[in-house]
Amino acid sequence: MFDSRIRLGIMSILSVNDEVDFNTMKELLELTDGNLASHLKALENGAYIQTIKQFIGRKPNTKYRITEFGKHDFKEHLNALEKFIL
């Protein structure tokens, strides 16, 4: 699930932040709306991230956070990469 550079970036951002909104994520990763949305949906379907939808005033706002399952699996993935590199 984390072999994609984009998904690795998403998980990295979410692992060091409590929540990140869609536009911030898009700017940090320099992606189009559709590209980011498809990767976020895949991570959400795998239960690695959680979506929080709310309104700020009258504007919709979507934020994402990493799940406990996502933290665990991402840490395992990073450990495997570290062993591979060393």
C-alpha cells in the first residue's frame, strides 16, 4: 500500500501532524485534486487514514488523520525499508 511515492508522502505528513486538510496536503505534495483524492481514497479504504468532513462557516472542509492501524503498518513499512537499506 505504501510503495507509491504519493502514498508514502501522505502517510509521512499524517504521521507527524494530528490532522491535515486537503488543500494543505495538495500544496505540500504538489498534486492535482484528482490525483490526491484517489490516493487518499485508497488509504481510507484500507483503514490507514480517517476522513473528517466539516463546515467552516459555509465552506466545506475536509481533514485527514492517520488511524492507529495506519500508524502501526506505516511504522512496520519504514522498519522494513530501513532493514533493506542497511
